[in-house]
Amino acid sequence: MNSKKLVFMQSAAVFGYLVFISFVTVKVQGTALVTENFYFYIIFSQFVYVPLGILLALPAFLNKWEEEGQWKWKKRYGFLFLFPSLYLMMVPYIIPIDSIFPNLLVTNPSVSSVIQVLCGYFLIKGFEKE
């Protein structure tokens, strides 16, 4: 496929996903306020941007898909990027334990979005073919 088309399609998918998520987040937040059940909203808000990272890593993954060989997981991506990002996503809200990081880093909504994108990106980027 033409690389310009692929970049345009990826950009449109990222923008469309962000618009879609903005509407869904408002709906889920409104439902949480009415029902006073915040668990789904908390879990949803901690994983909502992971597919965005998957979308960003998808072109390289699709290029590897056509190669011959068996799939292998790169452990360095898991230990250096994926597990720490999962830790930062889950500890403050889902797993109520004291964090080893400062509260400002863990509970800042801007940092949470970036961590989620990185988690999705390295989830896909960690696969390679031998």
C-alpha cells in the first residue's frame, strides 16, 4: 500500500478515535455521576488511550506480519516499558497500595494519558518475528 495513504489512514483513525473517546468519556462520566458507581469509570479512564498506542504501532506490526518466521516477545520491552506503564496505570486507582512514585506523577491526568499510549504502543511493538 502507498505509504502516503497509510499515513493518512492512520492519522484519520487516530483523530476519529480521539473524537469518539471524547464523546464516550462524557457519557460514561455522566452515567457514573447519576448511578454513583464510579468503578467502571475509573477502569475505563485508566485504559481508554491504550488502543491509541496500538494504532500508532500498527504499521510496523503489519510490515512484520508479512515476514516468515515465528512470533517472539521481546522481554526488554515488557520489563522496561510495559510492566512499569501497567504499574503506573493500575496502582493509584485499581490496586490500592502505596506507590513508589510521587503522587503528583501517579495521579496527574496528563501523565496517565501518555502512560496509556505508551502501554499500547509497547504492547504491540514488543512482538517480532524470528
